[in-house]
Amino acid sequence: MSNKRIVSGMRPTGKLHLGHYHGVLANWRKLQEEFECFFFAADWHSLTTEYENTDGIVESTYEMVLDWLAFGIDTKKSTVFLQSRVPQHAELNLILSMITPVSWLERNPTYKEMRENLSTKDLSTFGFLGYPVLMASDIIVYKATRVPVGQDQLPHLEITREITRRFNYLYGEVFPEPTALLTETPKVLGIDGRKMSKSYGNAIFLSETAEETSKKIMSMVTDTQRPRRSDPGEPDRCVAFTLHRLYTPEEEQARIVKECRGAEIGCVDCKKILAGNVVRELAPFREKRAELAAQPELVRQILEEGNSHASSEAAKTMQEVRKAIKL
Ligand code: SF4
């Protein structure tokens, strides 16, 4: 087993946007150069909140995986698979749920928060309370040593580590205790200045056309304290400039900062430059996405291969687990 194994998953929410690209995918792309990576579509996790309406999960999963493959996840380097096609996740989830105290799950900070935020859904279910156990299973069934997380996800990983320690204490050292691989990600704002999110309707999607992206960028909020073209602006207050920081070469950024502060450039021209840079950078990925979308059989085959490799690795772990618990 590699001692540099990483597991990371994403809930299928459909087509991905720039927030996912800079927040997750760009990082995965780097990690696959250094680690043995397992990336999975967490379709069972979708059931924790979407159990009443499961219609869109398969389609959302497919669209999400297309984005992964088009935007640089290389299946020669990484294993890409569907959680629900590797039943060992569920088997380990059941075993871990036997040893996980309910109090650990109740004190999970996101449990309360999500129940309050999603108050239109009935989340008083066993599955929702227990999703950190499924998460622990997703990770340790591959004996992952590192998990890429942001600062805000550390409490989740801590529950995984506690469950792992408890298993090893009760039955012997089967699992390595996974540690956090802290990742810094840029905050990507939507066109209205709030966090980019599909549910806010402010997202720029990876799969949209160059025209759609340009149109959205041209409607982006700028410095709200610059009402007229002749007023000096401040890029640090400007939502559009947050994207310049990600897509515009540094020299050009410096020129824009100077011209904005000196009222030498208008927001329309500034956003035209931005749109050009964003569209140019995304073009090769979008081209690849269109090619892959035209070959659904190939995508299915890639997933089948990923499912099969993940299953065989998970099966090895489960043999050890069954032996350890004497069943
Ligand atoms: S000129 Fe550019 S950086 Fe300045 S406020 Fe307008 S859009 Fe923002």
C-alpha cells in the first residue's frame, strides 16, 4: 500500500462552477502528481439530504464527473469512481456505526447548522446524523493517510480520526489514522458579490459557452462606490477584480489597478479584458468537456474501471476488518 494515499469526494450537485474549480479541482489536479489519489462522487451522501427526491442524482453525478475529467483529473494517475458502486463503503459504515457513540455525532458542528439552514427538509434521520460515520468509512476503507481539507472541515476529519482510533483500540491496528492536508483556496465570489453558489444563481459554470461566461462577467458587480466613469475606483472593493486576480497576468493587473484608481479605465472596458482572460483560460478544458460529452460510453467505461479498482482495494481492507472483528 502506498503511504501517500489520498481520498477525497464531492457530493454530486450537477454542473460545477468556478468556485469548485478553484476550491477543489485545481487542488486535486496538483495532488495527483504527488499522491495516489482516489476521487469519488459521493452519491450516497446526496441521500442524506435529498432522500425525498432522488431523480436528479444520476444526471448530476454524470455532469460532475465530466467536469472532473475535462478540467484535469487524469485517470491514468487517479482513481475516479462512484461511491454507490463500491459496497464496501456501506459494509464498513455499518461496522463503524456499531462503535461510534451517538454523542460524537450530535456534537458535530455542522449537524445543527445544516438542520437549521435546511429547515424546509426533515433531517431528523438516522442517516443524516450518521453521515460522519459514512465519511469515515469512505476514507479509511482505502487506508488513506492524508485527506485534503480546508480549515472549516477539520472538525469532520477529527471525527474520522476518533472513529479510527476507537476501531484500532478495540480490534487491533488495522487502519492508519488519516491526517489533514490543509489546503488554501481562493475565495471565489459570484457575479453578485456573494459566495459563488448554484443556489444563489450567481455562478459561472465550467460547462457554459464563452458567450454565456462573457455575458455574466459583463454583469458583475464592480466597486459600488464608483458611480461614474470619471470617479476613481478601488479594485480592492470590486467584485470583478477578484476574478482578475485569478485570471489576469500580474502586469496587466497592476496596470488595471493604476488606471482604475486614476479613473483612466471604465468598468465596461475592464470587464471586457477580464472576460477575454477567463474565456481564454477555460477554452481548452471546455473543448475537452465537449469531446467527452459526445462519448458517454467512454465516460461510463472510465467510471467502470475506477469502480473496479476502488472495489478491489476496498475489498482487501474489508478482509482485514472482518478478520479483526472475528466475523
Ligand atoms: S475599473 Fe475594473 S477594477 Fe476598477 S471598479 Fe471597474 S471593474 Fe473594478
